[in-house]
Amino acid sequence: MPWRLLRFALNKKHPEPRMFTFHEKLKSSYDVVIIGAGGHGLAAAYYLAKEHGITNVCVLEKGYIGGGNTGRNTTIIRSNYLTPEGVKFYDESVKLWQDLSTDFDLNLFYANRGHFTLAHTDSALRTMRWRAEVNKHYGVNSEVVGPEVVKEAAPMIDLSCAGHAPILGALYHAPGSVARHDAVAWGYGRGADQRGVEIHQQTEVLGIDVQAGKVKGVKTSRGYISTGKVLCAVAGSTPRILKMVDVKTPLYIHPLQAMVSEPIKPWLDPILVSGSLHVYISQSARGELVMGASLDPYELHGTRSTLDFVEGLSTHMLEMFPFLSGVKVMRQWAGMADMTPDFAPIMGKTPVEGFYLDSGWGTWGFKATPVCGKTMAHTLVNDTPHPLITGFSMDRFRNYALTGEKGAASVGH
Amino acid sequence: MKILTCPLNGPRPVSEFFYWGEVRPMPNPSLASDDEWADYVFNRNGAPGVKKEWWCHTPSNTWFIAERDTEKDVVLKTYFYQGEE
């Protein structure tokens, strides 16, 4: 055993710096309280401190850092969306991603792999062309490719998909990447922590004190905090918080499940998505196949997993890659996805003054982590929505002006 | 939840059923204001709790109501629609 380690083992006061500072008590007031220490909440705290110099900020977390959808997604980063609002927004996010490891001085294992969205029908191919044109117009690298390009990128694929869903082409998005999701929350958390932001884990929000339409404070399981600004970034728990401030939204919660296989030799470089077969797959740096499908078919506020999901997903996976029949599934899990009717998020101000929302991130929130943090920090400081998120305001429903992003949902949710 | 009891066909695997959301009274379209109508069309009670929901047993096309705890995923009872209460 190295001497250094032994010294720590015998010393009760470990002098080695921890990743996050532990705070014994909550202060009685903060300039900003952020609910949810996932990627989005911590990113907002990070940019508040780094770009706006606001450090009297507290991040409250019921569980542990990055334990919600930040640690439950399938880590895909892309910007090949369908609406101009979406493309511009996600493109900014992809640009931020590329510098994050350097920013944090922490290796996020950001790996640029290329991303194929497979088309099995003429109508799917038409949507791909549409997406490619919108993308190119905004300077995002996307193009429609033929089946031979797919075969070259993933030689093990059965292009006929067991004969009943032949691949006609694909939307190829070269910037498509994967990153280690836990490290994203840790990087933002540590960066915020070093700048003076307090992160309080195991601290549940029990109520929000609203007086005359304004936020006055937050009741937590560890006492009352007074504050004038609250950011809610809690994904699947958003409706519970909205109930406390009596704000109505279209958000509804369905679980989204995923699974990984045992580690196998590297054979799949790109990320593949098939909307028709309800499959997305990539191979992690550890060799595990990271796989997901579509949403569970009914509302549920829990994270249970089902055998139906594994059976369904495996069936379709084997249609694409028959050689995987002997590979074992290692584990499966679920996250609670906060869905919206138009598959775009709900971000920005709410009817309650001082209560800001970063929600509706359903099944597409991980890739948006950096840009959400940045735009929400801007929105909190200026009390007006950042120009990139004006298309995502909650007023759009009342005005019947939806931001139809459905064509770009990676799987037909 | 793996098995759901259809009021007509008895207990069946949940994969035979289709979920159609919470039972919500529709405001009169010709009397409702634009805001009321938008509220009905878009807004949902997304918070967990015991909810009355529309379900359909697809092989027999039987529509009915299930009272379900959406946090525990437990169905308390199922019955046919009895009209507005």
C-alpha cells in the first residue's frame, strides 16, 4: 500500500480535496435557488457564477448529483433537428460540448462518432431530406446518404432488417457524438462549487413560498430559505414542483427505458438510430452496447424496468444485427421523461414572478445540457428569455403556436 | 402492472391494452373562451396521484375507465364509463 494512502487511512481529517465541498447548513437566503442537481441545474449554476459573477447560489437535490435523467440517458449528442429554433439551439449546444473537457479540466470522454438516422420507408426518407436541408441552411453538417454508406460504416448490419424493413437510406450527421454523462454533471458541479456555489444533496423541496404572485422563498427538508429567484430543472419531477406554485402546463410523464449489453470488442463506431424499428444503439468506450427504444406506453411516475422492453428492443436489435444473438444484456434501467405535445422543451419565465422553468426535456435533454445552462443563466440574470429560447416559452400553447419538433425525435415517441 | 382487468374480458396482459390519458370533462366549445379551450386542449395534470384514465382493450375494442395510482403503478379498479358524474 502506498504510504500516502496509508496516511489518509489513519488521518481523520482527509486533506485531499474532495470533488465537491460539503456544506453543513443551508444559509438563510440566496440570490438564486436552483432545484435539481442534474446536468441542467448544475450547468445553470456554473454559467451564473462564471459568466455573470453570481455566486450566492444554492443547488438543491433530493437524491444525489446526476442521479436523475443525467445519469440515465444514452449519452447521444447531435443537432440534426427539424425546426429552425431547434437546429440553432442544439447547434450552439454541440459547439459548447466540444470545449467542455478543457473548460472543466476533466475528461468527459467526448467522442465524435457520426450519427445515422435510418430510413426504412419513402416517407421517412422524405423527412430526412427536409431535415438535411434545414440543417444545411443553418450551417449544420447533415446529409442524406444511401444504404451503401450505412453498410460501410457498420459492416455487420443486415440492410434488409430481416427482410421486412429494408434500409432505403439515412440521414448522416457527422458531428454526432457521445460523452460520459456522469462526468458532465460532475464537471459542471465542480466548476460551480469552485466558484462559490453551494450544492446541497439529500435536500428535498417541500414547498415554494409565493406571495402576491412573486417567489419569496423555498421550504426544504432542511429548513426555509428566502430567495427571489428559483429555477426548476427537475425533468420528470417537474409537475410535482409546478403543483407547489400552481402553474399549469402540458407536461406529462412517461418512463423511458434503456439497457446495456456485456462489453464486447469494438465493432460499432457510429451511432445508429432507427425510428421505424424503435432502436438506437452505440458502443461505449468500455465496449458495452448502449441501447434504447421508445417511451413506455402509459403515464408513470416511477423508474421500474420491464421485461417487455428488453424483449421488444432485443427483437428489433437482432433484425438489424443478427450476429448479436449470443450477446447478453447486462443491465437495464428507466428514467422519467417530461414530455410535451410538440416535442420541444418548455423554458423561460412563468406566470409566477421569479419562478423560472427548464423543463419538457423528455427524451432529448442530455445533448442540450450546456446550452440550457447558458441560456437559463442569461434568462435568470436579465429576467427576459435568451434569444435562443424564445420559441420554447410556455405561452406558445395558449397562443396555438407550437414548435413542432416531432419529425426530429430520434425514435417515434 | 403486468395484468389489467378488462370489465368485459377479465384479467388480460397489459400489452393488449391501449392508454388514452386521464378522463377530463370537455368545456362547451361554443361557450368556452380561447384560454379555456387552450387549457383543455394542451394542459394536463402531470403530477402523480390516483387518476381516472381511459383504457381500451384493443382485441375487443372495449373502452373503459381504470382508477390507477400513477406513482405505484397499481390499478385500484376498472369499470365501464357511467356518464359525467
